[in-house]
Amino acid sequence: MGLEQKLGDMGVVTTSLEKAIGWARSNAIWPMLFGLACCAIEMMSTQASRYDLSRFGMELMRASPRQSDLMIVAGRVSRKMAPVLRTLYDQMPEPKWVIAMGDCASCGGVFNNYAIVQGVDEIVPVDVYVAGCPPRPETLIEGILKLQDKIKQEPLKKWQ
Amino acid sequence: MPVVDSSALDLTRITGNLGDAIAQVVTAHGETTLITTRERVIDVLAYLRDGEQFEMLTDETCVDYYPKEPRFAIVYQLNSLSRRLRVRVKVFLTEYDKSIPTATDIYPSANWAEREIYDLFGVIFEGHPDLRRIVLPAGYEGHPLLKEVPVTVEEVAFSFNRRRIDADKPYARE
Amino acid sequence: MAAQPTLYEAPESVLTESNVQLDITIEQLKKLVSPRAFTGETMLLNMGPQHPSTHGVLRLLLELDGETIISCIPDIGFLHTGIEKTHEGKTYSKGIPLTDRTDYLAPLSNNMAYVGCVEKLLDLEIPLRAQYIRVILLELTRMNSHLVWLATHALDIGAMSVFLYCMREREMILDVFELVAGARMMTSYFRVGGLWRDIPAGFAELVQKVLDIFPQRLMEYEKLLKDNPMWKERTVGIGVISKEDAIAYGMTGPSLRGSGVNYDVRKAYPYNSYDHFEFSVPVGSNGDVYDRYRCRMEEFHQSLKIIEQAMKRLPAGPVMVDNRKVAPPPKHEIAYSMESLIHHFKLWTEGFSVPEGEAYFAVESGKGEFGCYISANGGPKPRRVHFRAPSFYNLQALPKISRGCLIADMVAIIGSIDIVLGEVDR
């Protein structure tokens, strides 16, 4: 750590590789273009004119799971959709993260019935839960910032 | 709330033309319901479409009247675009013989509605071109909108039982 | 020595249960696709449920001859929520938030169908002020729904900037909802017997802002799309459905009016004092994608016209019926009256009872005729609540509309019939 002091303003910063990779990963997440229900409309609002998610390096929605790092489960997951959702998750390359957006994805929400999976964490491991029915765009952005913090602190070992 | 005027519906003409096919006529809340039988429902629908210009089957659904008997009722909502009229046709079915002729030959719009009733209530539509489950996965067992199926599946979590519910929850792995 | 090459033996059928994963047996599939699919002459293509242009989680199995669609088998249910079942366990007033989540692009229209049906069963007369406020919000909801339709429809066909413009205007409308109800989308503002509360201060200014700005913005959309040759190339003459077929398949709303049938629930069976306002119903003639697009664009103007009239003539008075069987006691009364407090508690825990009977009440939502059928058993919870979802019936006509079209036009057709999977599957 003495290097920066010695070199002064030569424009060199030293850090650990872990931190550098975490920083790079957290600021270039490509979410999957994948909406299920009401929350997908708020996800669209988050991307569109007023809230503009590209301020956080997230504007590039990919329609293919093979090209995306983040799955935002936006809406209720039915029992018929559950295997499809898991397939999509399995198709995503590592490292990958999941945000459960809204009450229905987090815990089943108001729909405690035969058709809805009571929380998407029964199917895929979830990193960040965003509350709300549906969450406001600000809430989703907050959730994404939480995820970015989490990615920055992830140890390198985890992903080999 | 303005009540839709169904006075223009000539009930004497309908009952005169259909004879004993109409078991009962009920008028309530400004709506007319014709109650018919399973054997004659196709005649009634065909007559209402051709003779009374009810061109559109707006909706078809099923009601479970448990514990009353006959238990099920198939409800057809008909709409006449040219005459600005609505009428409802109703057929009661017993629990032990849940089958009824299909209305898809008269109204193509009944196709998916009947599949949905089959899916959720288990009513068999005889002669339906493609009777299979529509909203539930094919492997699903049972018919969830029957009254014997409980409304909720997961215990509601309070502070005293939260840990137990959480321990039983099947969390996914990587 | 190289191994002897084995001759390729054509299987009896290229389709087996393992490679057609559509929850369908081969016997059922034989009825739906042509025999050529079994010999491998035509191709079966899976589209969805995760596809950016299916407006949700719709799945289609397309049988293609080259690029031409021979048959299309929709597979729905990926968003089946069991809303109708959950209604059976809720009291009548607790059911209102569930209706928001059927057609989530037009929540207030769904509220209206549901509370209108309960009011019909209770024979309630709603105060005129509440009716007018409902009309204003219902028309804003229609514009909201059409804006999302235009945004996604244009995006599917390849016009990216329209999406950003539409979402910008949509925020303006959501601001009005947020002011009256506190939520952007799921408002639950309409209650059985009237409204949750009177409109707050600042409502008139916000609506006036929409009325002032919107006509210019509509001009912008028209400039971008109306005479755009690329847009017309993708929409004119594509996805034609005749008048007779549209009626037979139960299509309603702009999708039906695009085929030249003048049917609008607001005119045919006026509810909510819609007959007090002057407006016209835009009707197309060709029944193609372009005519359905024109119908919806004209409806923006009509909605603005209705809102303007309703704002001008908004009467004073209460917004809730004076019937304590369904209306909760006002807050100031609860402060000093024990009976009111008990009554309030009873209303929110046990709920009010609705006499035994059945009713069907339909409204014109952005997609078409949104109906609600309730069978009441005399208690505080309904026996059966069923929603007549316009998208469900409009989508049913998709195999008919898309037959013979090119596969590239499929997304244009899906966009033009404006489906929302939340109400298709419920």
C-alpha cells in the first residue's frame, strides 16, 4: 500500500484482483429480458424514460438467457411456469444472480393458492428480494444497488 | 346503477318456440336467465343464435353449488350485438354425471371456455374437438375449483409459527 | 478399417412424445397439425413462453411450411394465478385488490367490473359525483392501457423510440393514480358503493396537464407511425379477420371494431352514466393490423373528450352511498361513537352479506368487454367469481387470424390484438 504514496499522483491505484473483478462485474450486469406479470410492467417503467436504469449500467436487456447474468423474476410464478423458469436459470452462464421482484415472487404474495409457487426461492436461489406489489421503480433500483454491493464483496473463490 | 333493459326480450315467443326445453325463466337484477336441460341445451342455443340473433357467446363458465344438489351449473352468457340484449342460459348437472354436449359447433368461442371448465371443474364436454387441460400443466391431478379443494395451500405465517414454516420450505440450491 | 457407414433410416414419424414438449399426446397433436408435420415436411417451431414479443408468457407451437404459418397452437396457463379460487376465500371488499391483478395494465377497469357486479347484486345507486370520477379514471386507465399497447406493439415491429415516448406519457397518467390512491398501478380505488375517498386537492391540475399535453404528444406518435411506409408495410393487409369470424370467436374491443363491427359496451349497455357524455366509437373496415391500430389511436382522442366533459361538469356531493350496510362509517364518527367503531370493525373483518343470486356486469376495458360474473350464496363471501377476460377470447382467434401469414408477421398480429396474459390465464 505504500506504492501510491511513493508514486504520488502518477495515476496508479493498486487493489486486489478480487475487488477489481467485483467492481467490473457489478457495473456491467446484463439482465434477462423476461417478464411474468404486473411487476414486468414496472420493470419496463424502470428501464424507460423517467427512471432510466442505464444510469446504473443495466440498460442492456438480453432476450437470451445465454447472454445474461441477472434474472429479475418479475411477477408471480405459476406451477406450470416453474420448470420453464428453472430451465432458463440453468441456461444462464455463471456467474449469475437472481432478484425476486415483488411479493408474489418473494413469498407468493396475496395468492396463497393451488396455482402459484409460494416464493421463487423454491425453484432458484435468490440473492435479493424486492418487496412491493408491484414495487415502485425506485424500489427495484434500490434492490439492484443492493445486488451490486453484494457482487462487489463476493470472494473470487466462489466462482473458481 | 342503470339496469340493462331486457323488456325487449320476447319471452313468450322464446318459450313458445322452444316448448318444454325451457324449464324455468328467472328474472333478477334486470337479467333474464333461461334454465334448460342437458338434453335440450344445444337446441336452445341454436334457436337463440338463429331465431333471436344472439350472435355472440360472451362467456361460458361453471358454478359449483356444493352442498346443493344438482351440484354444478354451466352458465352461458349470450349477447346480441344487433338487438343490444343479453340473456343467460343455465344448465344444471349432477355430481355423478358431469357431462354435457359441446357448444363449439354453434359458437366457436366456446372452445377455450369449455376447455377451461374441463380443466378447473372436470366437466366433460361431449364432442369437443380438443378437450385437454388449458391452464394447468398436463400432469396436474384433480380439478382445483371444486369446493372440496381448500382455498389456501400454505399456512399463514405469524411470529409463533414462522420458524416451523420456514424449516419445512423446500429452498432451491444452485 | 473404417466402420461401415449405416444408411439413414427415416423414422416412421419425426414427432415423438419426447421431442414435442407441449403437455400433449401424439394422438391429440394429430388433430391439430397437418399430417405433413409427422413426415418432417413441415417444421414445428416453438415460440415462447420466454420470448420478448409474446407480451408475457404466451407459448405458441407453430407449424411452418418454409416461412408460412400453416397452423398455430397457443399454449396458455403459464401465468395461471387462481384468482377466481382465491376470491372464494375473501369477503367482497377484500376481493377488490385481487381484481387489480387480472389485467394489470388497466386495473381500474377490472375494479369497475367487480364492484359494478356487487353493486348490481345489492341494487345500490351510486352518487353522481362518484360516477363521474369513475369515468375520468376509467378513461385515463384506457389511455394507460393503450399507451403500453402502442409502446410494445411498435417495439415488436422495430420502432424503438415510440416505446420511450409512450412510457413518458404513461408516467403522467400514473401520477394521477398515485395522487388519488397512493399506488401507481394497483390502485383499488373503487369500492363497493362508491370510492375509497374523494379526490384530493391538485387532482384537477394534474388531469388538466394531461389534457393539455396529450394532444401534442398524440401528434408526435401519428407523425412517427401513421404514414410511415415501413410501418404500413408491416401492418396493412396483415392478419385480416372478417366481421363474421370476429363475432363467432367472441372478439370484443378494438380488435372487433377494427373489423367493422360497431360494438362498445359503453354505448350498448351504458354503465356509470356514460350516456351523459358525447363521444363516438371509432370503427375500422378491413380488419387488419393497421385498422386495429387506427381504432386504438382514435380512442385516445375520444377518451380525452370524455375526460374533458366529465371534468367540466363534475358535480358536488358525496362519493359513497349513504347505506351503512356496505359503506364504512366516516373517520370523524369513529372518534366519538362506539357503535360506529364496532360497525367499522365488523365491516372489515366479517364483511357485508350479499343476498343470494347471480349477476353479470361488463365494462369496456382497453382490451374489450371485461365482464364479471358473481354467484352469491347469501353470505359475506362469494360462491363463485368469474371474469370474462377479453384477451382470452381475442387470443382464441389467433390461430384463425395467423393462418397463411408469414412468421415475421406473427409478432405484429399478437401485438395488434393486444393481449395481457394476466387476464388470459387469470
